[in-house]
Amino acid sequence: MSRTILIACLLFAAAQATAQTPMRWMPYVQQTGLYHSSEHVTSSGVGIGLGVALRAGEHFVAQTDCNIHWLNGNAATTRLAAGYVRSGTWAPAILGNVSLLWGGRTEVLLEDGRRPVSPVAVVGLRIAPLRFENDKGYVSALETGFALGPYKGRCLEVSILAVGIRL
Amino acid sequence: MKAFHIAACLGLALVPLSCTKDAPELDDRAAVLAFANAIAGEEVFPLVEQLSALHLNDTPISNEGFPPAELFPSDQLTRTAAVGFVANAFAQMGYTADTVVLGSGPQVAYNVVAEYRGVLYPNEVVLVASHLDAFYGGADDNGSAVAAMLEIARAARHFRFARTIRFISFDLEEFGAVGSTRYIEAGHADDVTSAVVMDVIGYASSEPGSQDNAMGVNFPDVGDFLCVVGNQDTAELTQQVVALAHTSGLGKTVGVVAPGNGNYFLSSIFMRSDHGLLWYNNTPAIFFTDGANTRNPHYHLPSDLPETLDPQFLVRNTRIIAATVAIQAGIQP
């Protein structure tokens, strides 16, 4: 339920922001790392992702992206995030995000032999302290996200470098 | 804006679709359990004691090319007496035992093999494997698994199976699965359709904190379970075994399913035995272990002796593994 409320709030904020000001679209590519560990699912790896960011108003940013990670099978994540961004060249951001973890993972089966839930949905926060933006796009290094999920899951996501181009 | 909304809605719509996957039903559950319960509890542990005594009195083989290291006392590896013991045990049960000698130089491998022919698909072979080489007394590693394999072989002769069961004790597992690698690379496993591999299955502890995690995979804190390890090829079998053990009271298990065929960097710890090359070659294989050094403080030490093991735990594990063999070999009513 809390997950649904968070998502609803993010979408409401996005709708408010985008209703008042012109929107700027920025497709981006990123190098990513993932480590998710819970009582029943371990997903991890490094890889790449593609996404699109939406900037609206002075301080609103939303992102959705798909990423693939290797090292423990072929794991994929789809992510939706939205939050606050500082205006100006140095534009750090803080975002709430929901990620779905798909594909390769090591599973510890449930006691009765069932396989754990798939995909795994995690909800958390992401900070982008080294994010720089101008009228051509943005560059962000070491974006770090921490999220919680089922089976006492903890998920660390790092975008080592992301580069977006304004359309 | 429309594209973003579509992506967002698609992502949100998928959240409620997250679901678990039930273990497939067993068609021949009663027959499988009958075989599991044919394991004679009193037969298993004495075999461990005999094997351990043989290892302690045996002469270590050459460790040329394998310098000793922490948890790898390569100058203490014995196998010669165990080869004779296993071959003799098979013969006493009525099997025709064969010793497949592979390799040359200071570390020749002696793999001991015996077959029980299938009644429907005799050319389809289920490999049931343990390794017979050991450091020091090697009660848990690997007298426990050799004893379980021998008891399953004894019980099997009172039942019929669709497929041929090939019992095998590999040599030189401790030097890097040398015996099984040579066996597979020489083509001796070309007729193997699936495998059941066991390695260190007799140590348990009821103490909190007695079980460590493995490469980021979280295990229960108390080391009182048998670890049942599969990859994607054997995921359903792993589910069936865990479900059967849970619902029938055979014993406590924890099932692990590695991604793909298991040979990824972060799941490679689950390939640490004779099933490794089978996984790599996409041969379905399931692996049983008590977790080795993630649980047993005597792992590869002189203290790996029979008195450190839990005989009842070993018997329960032998029954669970026997049930797995029955599923894979297609036990006949």
C-alpha cells in the first residue's frame, strides 16, 4: 500500500509540475551497478542502461529507464523515479524511485519449495550529488540509490556515469 | 509526454504481477517415498567410521603441482584404501564394480563405478556421484557422501527404475574436480542425462550463528539443514525435492537455484564440486551439501572426524538424496 501511495504522489507531483511549465526531454545512457540482497533473492552485477528524463518547471525531474546487469546471470531492472532538482549548472537531485528487478538471480526457495516472487519490486530514494546540467543536456556521476523490498530486501543501485541530451 | 506516461503506467502495472512459482507436483510420490524410507538408518554411519579409519591409516598421494595452503593441505590427501573399500562394497552388494583409471603422471585418477540397469530406458543414465579422496580422516568431506551413495546403491537393488543408475565415486575432487573432469572429457558421461552429486552432507549444528552466508546469498542462521542446489536446468527438480522433504517430514532443506547454468562469477561458489563441469556442459545436475566451510569448523582439518558429525542428520539427508535419485531415475511401482 505504501508503495502505491508513493507512486501516486510522484505522479501527482509530475502532473502539477508539467501542467505549469514547458517540458524538456532528455534521453540518457548510463553505466550502472546493482546489488540486491534479501532472504530469498540475490541480484547483482554491473551493466548499462537507457532511459528518458523529463525536466519540468524549476525543480522537477522524472526518469524512467531500463538497465541490464551481468555477473550473476543477466539481470534487468526497470525504474521509475521522480523528485527535486536544483536549478543551475550544478543541479544535484533527490528522487524517490520504484524499481522492478527481473531475470538472472540466485534464489533461496521458500520453505515449501515455491520460488520467490518475480519480478522483485523495490522502493527507495536516489541522490545525484554530482549532476550538472546546461541547455544541451546533463552529466551525472555516482548517482546512488538505496531501496527496500520483499523478504527484508535491501537494494543498492549506483549509476557510475549518466549522460543525457536535451531534445 | 505520452511516451513517459506509457512507460510509467507499464512499470506500475507490472508491480502487482509479481508472483511466486509453486513446486511442480510429483506423479510417483508414494513410490519415491517408499524408496527413501528403504534407506536403513543403522547402515550409514558405520560406513563413515570405516572410511575415516582407512583414510587416517593411508599414505598420502603425491601433491606435486599442488602446494599446500590454508584449508588446502594437499600433502594430506589420501584415496588408495578408499578406492578398494568402495569397489569391494559394490561387489558385496552384487554389483559389477569397475575402476576407471584416467590420466598419467603423479596424479592418476581412480574413479570407481557400478551400474544398476534401467528397465525402460537403459541407455539413459542417471549419475549418482560422491568423491572418495579426502584430507586427513575426511569424515564429513567426504566419507558422509560416499556412505550415503553406498547405502542408496544397496537399497536400489530392491527396486526397479526406468533409467540406468550409475553410482560413481570420483577421485581427486580436492585437487580441482580432476577425476570428474577427466571422466567427462574422456566421453564416459556422454550417456548421462542427469546427475545427483553429493559432497559433505553430515555436519549440522543447532547453534545460532552456525551457518554463514555464501557470496551474498543469505542462508538461515542455524546450520541444521541440507542445502539442495540446482541451476535453471534443475530448478523444478530442486523445488520438488524441497517440497517433498517439507511435506513428508524427510528432513530440513534449503533450496538454492543459481542463475542460468550457474557458471557466473557471483554464483560460482555453487559449482564447487563434481557437478561443476556438468553444469558447464548443460547436463542437468543437482547438488547436495551441508555447506562445507560455511558451516563445518572442521573443514579440511585433522579434526574432520566421525564424532563431529550428526548421524541422524546424515540418515535424513541420505533419504532425501535417495528420493531425488528415485525421481530422476523414474522409480517403477
